[in-house]
Amino acid sequence: MSELFSKTEREYGVNYHNHLFEQYKFYIESVEKTSYRRQCANNYFVTINTALISLIGLSLQINVFKNASSIKIVLSTLGIIVCFIFWFLIRSYKQLNTGKFTVIHEIEKYLPLALYRYEWKVLGEGKDTKLYYPFSHIELLIPWVFGIIYFVLGFCSIF
């Protein structure tokens, strides 16, 4: 028996299967909540990046600031820092979800259907991009795209 299970069916008693299924349902809900928090964090960082890039772009068109080039460089540097934080957060959520799905697959060994494990198998376990291209791979590119934009805008501010 896996380390995941603290008691065997015999040790636990008559409610073992009912409680196992209830805990599984609660765990699935926690995965959904994690995905929701991940999406909210992504929206937050996309909004911050869009606002910063808009501010830099606006300052390129109209000379709002007295020392405009240094402020643009500071904003570009701030944007690059935000991108690093964004990238690490996405990576952290990816790792957390990987762990959660490993736990789900382990629990499913003791349930009649292993829906998540089977779905992952049907999708080629994320290894065959013709079957499934993992969203997290695309998601990890977003901070890089913003970072490149900040680099270009900062470079343009210098010259």
C-alpha cells in the first residue's frame, strides 16, 4: 500500500470506501481551486504588464516626464522584474499541479475508475504535442514575451 494511505481498509473499518471517495472529491475540489487561483494570478500579471507597457508606450509618444528616458528605463527594468516573478509563479503552480495529479493518480488505483490517469494516458502524457500541447508550456512563454517587449522598449529609451 502507498504512503498516501494511513490505514488499510481492515484497520479503518466499514466506512473506508465511502470516506475514501469523499476525500477524493474534496481533493479534486482543491485542484480546481488551485487552477482558479492560478488563472487569477495570470490575469493579475497580464494586467500589470499591459499597464506598464502602455505607460511606457504612452511616454514614448508624448513627453510627459521631465527626464523621460530614465523613467522609461526604470519602468522597463520594473517590468522585467515583474516578468521574472510571473515566470516563477507559473512554474510553481505547474509543479504544484503535477504533485496534485500524482496524488490523484495514486488514489485512483483504489477507485473503480481512474479517469484522470486514463485521460492523461489518452493525451500521450503531454509527450506527444499532436495529441496534447500542455497549457503550462504556452503559459511559461507569456512572461518571456513581455520581458522581450520591456527590453526593446528600454533599449529604445536609451537610444
